[in-house]
Amino acid sequence: MSKRGGFPGMGGFGGMNINNLMKEAKKMQADFEKSQTELAAKEFEASAGGGAVTVKVTGQKEIKELTLQKEVVDPEDVEMLQDLIVTCINQAFKQVDDAQAASMGKYNIPGLM
């Protein structure tokens, strides 16, 4: 055993001081939380049907605004309007997912994802 305790030659984790490791973990956690807060505050917009339906959502996937052009509202073809709305919202949510994946990509932690 070494004078400081532990096992000789271990020198922490790969030669890294445990205090430095903890500081890095705290910094990474703070950066991660900041990224999540920034993402939640962002707005994403998508449209379908050539702009006939437009939606704005937050980074938390909350719908903030849904706009329909008058010409797309046809009582004889409600199914088309429903499809356009679903498509539009799914596109906006995919933008949020892509932004979240890009944000998480900078945190390369094995086993996290």
C-alpha cells in the first residue's frame, strides 16, 4: 500500500485526480442543464400543404400556435385538414428531437444513450 492509502500505481482514474474528475462532472452537469434550458426556450416552426397549415412549438413540445389558411378549411374534406395538421405537428416535433440529439451529442458519455 502507498503512504496515501489506496493501491500503489493506481493514481486515481487513469492518472486523473478524483477532485478534478468531480469538478469536470459538475461542469458537465451545469452545461447539460444550460443546454436543456436553452432548448426548452427555443421555438420551432413547421408547415404543411404549401403553408396552408403552420405550427409553432417550444423545445418542450408544447404547441404555441396553430395557423390554418381559410382555403384549407373545407367541410367536405375534413380528413385532408386533419392529415395536414398531424403532418405539420410531427415535422415540428422532429425538429425538436433533432435539436435535442444535436445538443446531447456533445456529451459523449458511454451508456447514457
